[in-house]
Amino acid sequence: MNPGEGDITIFQSIIEGNKDGRKMRYTIDMHDKYCPDTDVISMARTTGYTATLAIRMIANGLYAQKGISPPEYMGKYPECIDYMLKGLKKRGIKWDISKEEL
């Protein structure tokens, strides 16, 4: 990429399972693009900001599990999800989360 050239990141995750005896589907969509104000490409925004927020959760004692932690480990804790989504939103990265009963 050339300086100032932008990119986009598109993400979708569909999760189906049972919750409280009901079959549910959750759909998570994210669309992000290059930020000319900060000159940060979308791939760096969506991966780098996520990584630094995870490190801040550990540093602040919000997440304390030792060893290798895939994202779904942090996702078990609502306070970690809330911290991550608020931190990304503050940096202009937005997620749309929808749920439906199947």
C-alpha cells in the first residue's frame, strides 16, 4: 500500500446454540475502514487496538487467567466483553450484534 492509501476490514460471526432452553442465533457484524485523521489502516485498527485493550484488561486486573488465552476465554466474562467493545467504540470501531430465536 502507498502512504495514505486506505483499506477496509469486514467481519461477520454467526453463533447458534441453546440458551435457557431456546435455540438462538447471534450475528455479529463489523465494518471498519482506514482512518485518514490518524493515518492508521483498518487492519491495524482492528487487530492492534484489540490487542492493546486485552493487555490493558490484564494490567488492570480485569482478566487474570494465566497461560495462553484465545479470545473465547475472555469472552466468558461479561465485564471483559463490555470493556473490549467500549474501548473499540471509543476508537471508532463499531459492532452490530443481533439475536433471534430459531
